[in-house]
Amino acid sequence: MTIRLFVCLLALACAAAFTVSAGATPSAKKRCHPSYKLKCLDPNASDYDCIGGSGNGPKYTGLVKVVGPDVFRLDADHDGWGCERD
């Protein structure tokens, strides 16, 4: 009977530890800049430039949908799309 109680307590402790670690997952979710869609742009980046463009980075991206303030100035023609190719 003592072994059965020990096994039950061990199982409960493992289940509780798993629940705590699984609950921590959403806070570890990658954050993306809210002004850009299609790509996840780092909201803490100092600058983004278009891949293949004349910019000097430090970060680069391809096509993005601009849905808010264009803080990285990726939408040169102001049509809501950044880093689009002609």
C-alpha cells in the first residue's frame, strides 16, 4: 500500500510540473511588430531594409503587408505593401 501511495504522489507531482511548464509556453511566444504582416519583424529592431535593396540593414525582410505606421519605411509607394518587387 505504501508503494501505491508513493506512485500516486509521484504521478501527481509530474502532472503538476508538466502543467506549469505547458502554461509558460504562451509567454515564450515570439513577438512580432504589429505594423507588419506576412513576416514576423522584430519589434525591437533598430531598422529593417528590403532584401536586395540598397539599404544597409541591420535586418532585412521580403514582402510584407503594412497594416500600421510604417516605422521601417518599407512601403515606398504607400500602397500598403512593403518590399514589393516591380
